[in-house]
Amino acid sequence: MPLIAGWKSHQGDLPDAASPAFDDSAWPVAKPDAKGNIGWPKGRRVLWLRQWVTIPRDWQGYASAGTRVHLNLIWWAEKAEIYVGGRFVQAGDLYDAVQRVPVTAAARPGERVLIAVKLTSPGHDSGALSQSRLDIDAPAGRTDPGLLADELEVVDSYLKEIATPTERRQWRPALDRALAALDWRALSRRDQARFEASLTRSRERLVPTAQLTRARTIALLGHSHIDMAWLWTVPETKEVIERTFRSALGLMEDHPRLDFAQSTAQSYQWLERERPQLFDAIRQRVNDGRWELVGGMWVEPDLNLPDGESLVRQVLYGKQYFQSRFGRDIRVGWNPDSFGYTWQLPQIYKKSGIDYFLTTKLDWNDTTKFPHRIFWWQGPDGSKILTYFSNLLGAQIEAVPMAEKARAYEKNTGLPKLMWIYGVGDHGGGPTRDMLDQAERLASSPVYPKIEKTTALAYFEQLAAADPKARRFPTWNSELYLEFHRGTFTTHAGQKQKNRRMEVTLAEAEKFSAASTVLQSTAYPAAELEVIWKKVLFNQFHDILPGSAIPAVYEQADREWREAQAAGEDLRTGALRALAAQADTQGAGLPVVVFNSLATPRDAPVALPAPGNLRGARLVAVDRTGKDVPVQAAGDWLHFWAAGVPGIGHKVFWLRPADAPAPATTGLENAYLRVEVDPRTGDLASIFDKRTGRETLNGPGNRLQFFKDEGQYWDAWNIDPDYEKHPLEAPTLVSLQTVEQGPVRAVVRVVRRFRQSTFEQDLILYRDAPHLEIANRVDWQERHVFVKAAFPLAVRSEQATYEIPFATIERSTLRDTPARKAQWEVPALRWADVADARSGVSLMNDSKYGHDARRTDTGTLLRLSLLRGPEWPDPKADLGEHSFRYALYPHPGDWREAATVRAGLEFNTPLHALPQTIHPGTLPESFLQLDNPQVVVAAWKQVEDGKGWLLRLYESQGQPAAARLRLAIPVRSVVKTDLLERPIAALAVQDGQASLQLGPYEIQTVRVQF
Ligand SMILES: [Zn+2]
């Protein structure tokens, strides 16, 4: 019985409006719009709805006496309260927006019941009541007409879509006979006994078709997606977790059919600390096998933006926690809601003992439909994990939608058993009593597909058993790109930058602490590092790092970032000081110890504050061999070019007075590049690559392109897909001047203005560097404007290469198929590259992620996304100051020959310079070095059990590699481990060195004992 036309309404809150005694005679009747919705304005405004319902004698002829009556509501409201007969019965919110509320357990015709609903509109969107209806269920013992209707519909759809021709011939007549048995005339004559008899007869005739439908199974698993912070803050999340977990435990008491799966180690750790009794009760249910621990990560993170080591730590700390507190080795990966999934995830999962992966977000794609529901997802190294696309989260238990999904799934996979994840989510909730009642109702049906409960692991193990050789299910050998939330690579630039900085800081703090402990027996700060890591891992959550949360979430996140950054820098500085104190700095001049945290020797610029007594002096930096290089003073800083700083190690330079002035460079020109700036616009007019004799640009480079970017419901998440059709005016050039011109580097400053915003860019060219650095200081004041730095390159290529965690990926620049067109904005870590047969150009960055590349008639347009200005859910997202750097690196050959992986790492990991007193020392020049730059050392840390040292390496160019590992202290044993640091095999050690073999993009972890 629809109620939508009968609501009396009032905008604004009133006391007692739910009371039967309240006088609503002055209230108007709400008018539904064309779609049948009752709407009211946004901005957390209250709408009261009241309706007196009289229980009719019959529902279209079906006697109502004794039936169970439910109120069915669906709303779009931030808060909802439902009252029946003046009594509060149920609350809900945006995420818990579908409600089935009991009105009476045994209806009495003629009874009048007041239904009152108080709804509060979302702050950012108008509210709506989109469904309001009364439904009845037959009393126990009678054939339920609603269930029979569901059964008839399901049998019909199975016959049409799944049945073989033979089955169709066999069972179609049974369905027809069942339909024919229904005595509709008895209903119109209100002959209840006769109609009931016809229902029973119809069901009897339908039952034989169960041979078709009950050869199928729907396996149920309860769950509640809980966002760690989103449109609410972390303290509220803790309440949500407690409420949801208590509710699940309570329902388990009464409902043996409920099994419940839940991810996210952090959630359990909060309970362990703050609600120990609840934690123990959960542990009991885990032991019973009814509470399933899944995911194995610290949180469900964003899976485009964190780097490889971050992802490893998500699993390491997550799995370690579950193992230590519950004795469980998690094997099911669980990331249903992240905004796309890096290609490297299969390898990281597989090498962490996770064989299975559950996801679903790609069902949100705006362009193409992802083709598989089950597949082997293959990583760039060849690792494969069995992946299941579940139904969308937040689902109810509903007969027809579940059967539809099961049918579609069987058509796609050939498998007759669907796993259905149900339970209210995002803001917690989980399974409800009504859902479990519905499950019982379906389980009681002799015709509906079989209802079972399952755990995710049990379900996956059955799938794996069905395809032991990985031949039956299709293989997907690429990333899982989400064709939707493309703005999340760019929104809230500050979060992205803090994440990138922490990734660098933590890697360095660990490496230098390890070196200091190994060489100097200082205490390794394992506990401090773990605290910092967990702050970082938390902030990588899939609504924090992507920039899609409310301002209060970022206030807390920023506090955590600041603490983590300060603590990480303290550890790094402490270790560097301890190491520097033992360097041999004896020599003439002021000693400066320069440290390199990368495992290969490098030549790179060094910057250090000018010591007071040397300010204004003309200096050179001299190394131990007596070779000197010029030092350039700029303001309070000194710059020089440090050549040959060993892999994870140090080199001492001495600053001494120069005999003669060193010649300054001229303009923006060195042995590699000649750069020209357009004096009218500040764009780059030319970047001539002297090594290849080629002009790099075929149009104005480093052009700032501004676009209108609005009209998307998911404002922070989505870039307007038509943004290119809405270009805005070019910025105006405010000033262009050379601010440094010395023997080490030249700096040209370009200041431009767009509306209320200012872009100050320093174009920096070192005498010895093959790339042009662009250092930005931006005051950003625009709303709903998207800005990119555009580089039209004179290189024509059908694909661009992008760095992803521990690997690279090629993506098409052609936009010639729907799927390629849909990838009009893509994520990358430190760089993107375009090359033709002769040469190419890499675009490196220190904190940006959004890119696009498109082949044009004459070349390829490569662009870096700089800033956006969404207003929901954070009205001030990205307003204010930003500092970031990017660099253009033209090169002969492709990105492999150009060693772009290393260049990107170096660009993000500057050398550290520590001035010292003169002292003797025995510090080895290299603490740890690899002889093959193709292999990157991502981490050098103490093993989690404290007994030995751990190195994480990866092959970075997609080609097999051999590397020899040399350490400053002779090595006793080297053992290959998985990512959880569990031993796999011992490696041969010769002369204190170990040889490593890595496959393409292989991640290798080794445990070293001295
Ligand atoms: Zn989520």
C-alpha cells in the first residue's frame, strides 16, 4: 500500500510532532515530484512527515486480519527518526537509508496508526523521501503470497536466462500451471479461504521446478563496510565500530545463520585498548569460526597513491596484528571500496600469504563494464591471485535482486553458487534483524535457490578447487582502473605531499638507523618507527589520502602527519649525526659529510645553510682526492655538485676558499640542454636537447592550463569529464627575471597570475644535471577550477609509461576505444615518460599523482595535474599556499636507457649535508651497496623479531637482473623471505657478499645476519 501521496508535511523542527495528540491540521499535504520523491532543501533542514494510516479490511482483496504489517522507507537524509503510534522505533542516516520497520505483528482491520518521520537533509544536497509503503507478510502457517510471488518471478527468470532448452521444455509447463492455479477471482470476491487454497495449490505445482532453481546456491556473508573517517571524524568511527560489532555479536546469539566478516586491524586494536570485554567476545566468535577476520591490512587504503613499501607495511603490520592477537593467518585480501587498484597488488598479496582478493568498486565505472566476476589477477611479475567481484556493499537480503545477481554471475562464470555480502555499511551498521528474518524466509522456501552461510575463505577455497591450474577462470594482467573518481589523484594536494614526504623520511630513517646500529651498536628505534608507520598507514585510508573527507578529518590527519614527520626527521637526523661523528673529516677546510640513502652511487646537487664564518666567501668543495668543484652562494644557502657519493653511504667534502672565480653558466644552458623562456607568457619556448640534437617541445611548454571543473555530484572525487571543453583564460605574466646565475646553477623566476591566484615558478638548471627543475610556490584561491602543467612534446608515441608501486605500467595515448578514452586521467607515482624510437622525455614530480598523455598529430601532449578546487565535502579544499616541484628530463633512448626510475627516486630523495668539526673516524664510505642500478633497495630495516636485518629490493625496469650485495660488515648468512619476513631459502654467501637474481618487477626480501 503506497503512502507517498498521503504525507502531511512541515519544514522545520517542532517538539511533540511525533505525538498522536499533536494537531497537524494546518500542515499541507506534501506533493511528490515527477519521480515520486518528496524533496526539501539542502543544508541540514528538518522535514516532518505525518500520516494516520487505517489498517484496511483487506489489501486488494487479501484479508489483513492477523497479518504482519511493515513500513518500507527509502530516504536521502543525513538523519532520520521513525515513530509509530508516537513511539520512537528506528533511526537511520545517509548510509542506513533503507528501512523496513514493523508497524504491527498482528493487524486489526480498522485500527488507526500514526506514522511520523523526522528527516534532516544533507548539508551538501537536498533531501528526498523516495519510497514509503506498507507491506504485509502472511501470518505463520499460511502460504505467504509475497514469497510465492518472488518464487514465481525467480523461476521465470531462471527458465529464461539459465535453463537449457531441455530444462525449459520440462519446467515451463510447471510454471504455467502454477500461475494458472492462482484464483484471482477469489481475491476480488474477498473469498480468503479459496484464495489461500489456490496459493497452496500454486506452490505445490511450482515445487518440481526446484530441480532447476535449487541446483543453485546463494551463500550469505554478513559484513559492514566501515570508513575510518569520511563525512565524520575518527572519534565517531570508534563509536560506529563499537555499535556495529556489538550488534553483530548480539544477532549471532539469536541467528545461527549469521556469519560476519570484518577487515581492518586498526579497528580491532582500538577495541582491544578501549573495550577489552567486547574484544574478548569477538575473539570467542573468531575461535567459533563465525567471525571471520579478512583483509590483512592495517586499514583499507587508497590503492593508487601509496608506494610499494607502504603497501607492504599495510599487510605486514595488519597480518602481524591478526596473527599475534587471534592466531589467524589472513588469506583473504579485502578492499572493496578503493578508487582503483595498482597492478602490483597481486604480488604484494601473494608474497604476504594472501591468495584471494575480494573487491567490487569497478562496478562504479562510468564507461565500460568490467568483464569478469571471477578472475586470476596477475601482477607485473607474474604473481596471480584469485579475485572475486562481489555485489556492491551495503546490500539487503532481498529475494529478487539476489537471484538476479546469482543468475548473472552464473552466466558470467558458469558457477552455480554466489557469495552475497549483506549488511549496512560505510558508517557501520551491518546485518539487521530484518535482513536475517528475510534470510530465514528465503531459506524456508522449497523453490528459491538454496540459502547457505559461508565465510569468504571457504568460498574462495571452493573457487580455487574448481580451478587448480588457473586455466578455467580468465586472467587479467593489468591494473584495475576505476573509471570514475579521477579527481582523487589531485584533490587535497597537501595530503598527497605529506604522504610522499613521509615515505621518503621513513625509508631514510630506517636505512640510516640500521647503518648506525650495525656499525656503531646504537639502539635501533623499532618501536618508534612502528608508531610512525601506523600513523602514516592510517592516513592512507581510502577517504583520507584521496582528499574526499570533511575538514575536521583533515585537522586530525594534519596533526598526525606533523607528529609523524617530526618524529621521523628526528630519527633520521639522530642517525645521520651519529654516523657523521665517526666519519674521517681530517683535512683542510670546513668538512661537510654528504649522505646518500639510495643503494647506488650518485652525482647530485647538495644544498646546505651557509655557515656564518663562510658567508660571502668565494668557495670550492674539495673531495679526498683533491678534486674541487665550485660552490654557489644564493641567499643564506650554499650549493655544490657532489659527484660519486657511494650507495647507502657518505662522502666528505671540505669547503675551502677558491683561488679564482669559477665561470658562471650563461642563461638556462648546460652541456645537456638549452632552455628558452617566452618573454611574453613565461611559457617555455624551447628545450633543445644537445645530446640528441632534438627540440623537445612542439608548442609552449610548462603552460599552465586552467579549466572549469564543476557539476559533478562527487565533487572532491570526480573531475568534470568534459573539462577540456571548458578552458579558462591564460594566466598573465607578472614578472620574469634571472635570480641566480652562477657556476653551479641558473635560476629564472616566472611569476604569473590567474584571477585571485599566483604561481611563482623557479626554473632551475644545474650545470651538471640533464633535467630542468621547476620549483613552484602557489597561492591558490580558485573554486571549481582545475589546473594542469602542459608539455606538448615533439615525441610521437602510442603509449606513455608511468611509475606505479615497485614497477611501471604502459597506458595508451590513443583514446581510440571506450576503455582507453575512459582513462583520460591516470595515477602515477614519481614520473611519467613518453618516448619514440630515438629519444624521450620524462616528467618527474615530488608530490603529484594525476597525469594525462594524449597523442596529437605532431607529438604527444603530456600533462601533470597540479590543483583542483572542489567544495564538497570540504568547502575550502586546497585553498592557500602550496610548494611542490616537478622536472622535465629529455633523454636519448627510452626510460630504461635514461634510468628514469633512478632519476625519479633521486628527485624525491635529496642528498643530506652535515657540516662537521675535524675529527678522525673509521666510518666506511658505503654501508650497503648494489652493483646493479636496475635493482632498487626500498627498505633496510631491522627484522620484526629484532634478530637480524631485512632488505627489500625490487627490479625496477621489467627485465631480469642480477645484483651483488656488498655490505660494510662481512655477512654471515642471507636468507630469502616472504614479505612477512618468513624464511624461504638460504642464499650463497661468498667473500661476505651475496648474489641476487631478480625476475622482471620482482620484489625480493632478504634477511641478513652479520
Ligand atoms: Zn569506504
